[in-house]
Amino acid sequence: MSMIEVIQDITKWLAWGGAGLGVLTILAYLFNWGIKFRLTGTTIFTLLLSASCWAFEQSYTPPFNVEGYKYAPIVYDNGFDLVVAQASNDFPKEAIKPTLLQIAGNLKGGGRNGAQVKVRLRKIESAGDGISKPIILGELINDLKESKIIELPDRNYSASDYLSNDADIEEISSLETDE
């Protein structure tokens, strides 16, 4: 039984229970039973639970599932236009695209205000001596305003792969820090 079916069943049972308690409450007031105020509270609470379950049923959306997805925890989300997930070192290449699609498909609008959210999947590789570098495995954009997912071509984001020697890396590092 799926979650939505359970919620629908509970809503029906609570509504019928509240209706039955309502009839008992009316009888308690007509015949002046001593339990009439307790029945009033119980009836109102049961109907309130029924209304709450109905509201939850209306707003519930099941999670988006993609076949081939592999779990990758989200390690950074700025709440607007960037979400980064961390892949394990032995992450299979064929699971990159399904994982990105599932993460993007489960993003909610919230405070993102119709932004184009970049979803990245990265792993961390050791560069030696306690230094590590992030390797971007894949990236896509989830356009929340248009409700579509835009796939980006594979790119190499590592600066050291574009440079010919360590002197160029040091020069770029010093240029970034000098202001």
C-alpha cells in the first residue's frame, strides 16, 4: 500500500469517526449526559485530524525516482541556484546521469523563486600531502520556472588540467589572492 493510499484511508476513517462522534455529541446534549463536553472535544479533535489529513493528501507529492540512481548526499545547497552532491570514490560512471536527474527532479521551488538551479555531482580526489581537489563528474540545470531539466555537456573543471606546469598554477593562485 502506497503512502497516498494510506493517507486517503486514514482521512476517510477519521471523517466517518468524526461524523459518528458528532451524532453522539448531539444526543449527549439532547439527553443531557454528563459526558457531553468530553464528546464535544473528541469530536472536534477527530474532525480536525481528518481535515489535516485531507490537506496533507492534497499537498503530498511522491518522490521522483530514476532507474539507475545511486545515492549521493547533498553537501551544499545555497537555497537559490546551486546544489552540489558528493559521490563516493567508486561511483559508477553509468549512474552519474540518473543520479543528477533524480536530485534535480526532487528539488522543490521554495525560496528559489523560479531560478535555474545548477545541480552538480562531484567527488574528491587526493592531490597529495593532505590536499584534495574536487572533480566535477556531471552537471545539469533544473529550470524551475519552465519545469524542465537542461543537460549540460561534459566539461573538465579542474584548472590544473589546463595548465602546463606548476608555475602557471602558482601564478593563477597569486592573481586570485591579490586585490
